Amino acid sequence: MTLDASAALEVDPLIDNPATRIIVCCGAGGVGKTTTAAALGVRAAERGRKVVVLTIDPARRLAQSMGIDSLDNTPRRVKGIEGDGELHAMMLDMKRTFDEIVEAHADAERARAILENPFYQSLSAGFAGTQEYMAMEKLGQLRARDEWDLIVVDTPPSRSALDFLDAPKRLGSFLDGKFIKLLMAPAKMGGRAGMKFLNVGMSMMTGTLGKLLGGQLLRDVQTFVAAMDTMFGGFRTRADATYRLLQAPGTAFLVVAAPERDALREAAYFVERLAAEEMPLAGLVLNRVHGSGAARLSAERALAAAENLDEGRIVDQRSGNAGVRDATAASPESPPVAHTDALNHPAEDHTAVDHTTEELTAGLLRLHAERMQVLAREQRTRDRFTALHPEVAVAQVPALPGDVHDLAGLRAIGDRLATGGHTPAGAV
């Protein structure tokens, strides 16, 4: 079964459906998730919906393509949207999101103690999994506000696409784990009992950790844990709630990939993981698909023609015979040329021009052969994915000659997304 035989992903019905409230664009890094998310946002807004696009891409390309100087943790209105809808865009600030959680769930004094704690500052700025967890937190916040018809999420550029689903659980487990509970125990005991527990029951552990981590770091961790005591359960609760939101019927996952072996292998893993987690998959967006306007000329024929030109041979396409080019040989139908004519009207020398033309033609034929080889390789890769997952609807986006850097470019991507699962014959 080839990709052309698989179901076409219908993007417009998906974004037009008022029941669709969240679209999550996920996939390996560098496959065009940010551009896909932005293009979907523009198209949905121009078809009448009130949309917010949440990106986690630190390259800030989304802001540039939407004509915004910069994006931050607050949704900003995008100007230039045609139609009755609205488009807002924002970029996740994971530390600011963490700070907002602390400020919302702790009194002023405790919040200040947490925000000023050195261990908290390190945790909120770069702890493994924090970005993915905060992306989930921000999604939950946006959905709870019920201000937008549609939320489009561009997932973090993780090493693996699966990190987006795994990291929030890992961070929640850390904050609710045995190590944290051990550190929290002395503060919970309180008074003399707590001091006795700390001095006797934890002396060996804290001494060892103090040597490994440094005494000051350990004290910072213990102070952080004591201040965060009442909040740890909330992290796990909110992570679980957002996870259930991702499983809800109003959510749609779009797996984004390029027609390359590693990207489609990652896409296949993600499709299988979404199925295992019972999360709703809308389909696969295949970006940067190559095409040719001369697909009937195979790579083999193009290379053979280029070799013939290089060797000075011509091919009679009607009879299939090859012969050596002789510039001086007269055609049987040509009348004889008198010497006086040749002397009075010297013939122009076209040898150099013909040679240059043949070189250019041979070069173009080789380029075409390379393009056709790329097309064949991409088709084989897509066919392997489709054989594994024939149920996954696919939309192809032809490769563009340059980067997308404005709303017009995003509209063009949206148009290509909406055409279905077939690449136009003249795609580049």
C-alpha cells in the first residue's frame, strides 16, 4: 500500500469543527512543527475562529513570521488577519510559568521565600523535564480561561518526541517522590522531635549528600522543600488533569514529520504511543515533500541522455539508434554547397555554442536524475510508514524554495495543508 492510497487528512473540517478545542503539533525536532502550528493558527483564525498559538520554540521564528517584535508568556494579538476570527500568539517562558504557579498557590511570604531560594531558581530555569511540564501547565491555564475557541500547541524541541508526554510525569514523580518526602520529614515533624529526627535519623544521609552536593546546596534543597510542602500534591494533580485533557474528544494530535527515515521512525513511535495512551490522533503532516514537473522522465533515462551528450552522440528517439555527431556531414536531403558560395559567405562557427548548450543540458539532466532519486527514496520511506500505519490520514506539504517569514507564507502553507494528501505535480 502506498501513501497515495492512504486516507487524506482533511484539515479544514478539523479546524472548522467547534468541538475541536486543542490541536497539539508533535514530532521530532527540525521537522517544521512551529511553522505547521502557526499556519494552522492563521488558517483557523481567517476561517472565523478565535485562536491562540502556544510555541515553545526558542528560535522566535513564530514572532517574526507573524509580524510581532517578540513573544512572551502573555498572548499577543496578531495583526493582518483577514476575516472575522482572531489570532493570538505566545511563547512559553517556563520560569515565569513556574513563578505564576508559586504565586497562585502560596501566600505572599512563602511565595517570596520560594522564589528567592537558589535551588528553586535552578529548578525552574533548567531542570530536566521542566519545560515540558510547564508547557502542560500553560496549556491547562489557557484551557481553563475558556477565552479562545482553539488552542494550537507547538511542542518542545525535545531530543525525542516522546519527551512531551513523559517529562511531566517524571517531574511530578520527582516532586512527589521518596527523596523529597525524606527531605520534607524533619520540617513536618517540627519541634524537638523534628530536630531529633534530623540529628539522628538523617545524619548519615545528609552527611553523605553534603559531601556529594555541598552543604549549602543541601540546605537550599531542604529550605525549598519545606516552603513547597503544601504545593507538591498540586503539581501531580494538575499534571494528571492536563493529561486527561489531552485524552478528551476535543483534543486532536497532529504528528509532524519530514519524509526522512529517522523522522518517520520517530513519527511511528509517537503514533503507537498515542494509541497506547488513548489520545486522539488526527493524522500525519508530512512536510517538505519533493516533487517534479517532469516525473515521466526517469532518473535512468535522464542519466543515459546526459552520457550521450557528454560522448558527443545523438539519439534518434524515433528509431532508438545512436550515432556519432558529425558537424561536417551533409544530410542526404541537403543540396550541395558551391565553393564560391562558401568563400563569399563564410559559415558561422556554432561549435562552441553547441558545446556549451550540450554541457548545460547534460548538467540539467543530471540534476533531474538526482531529484528523481530523492523522490524515489522519499516514496519508499513513506510507503514503509504507511504499511505500518495504514489507518493514519496524511496531508503532504510540498517543499518550498525558501523559509516562511510572514503571514503570506503561513497562508501558503495552510493552503497546502488543506489540499489533502497529494502533492501537486509541479511541487518543488
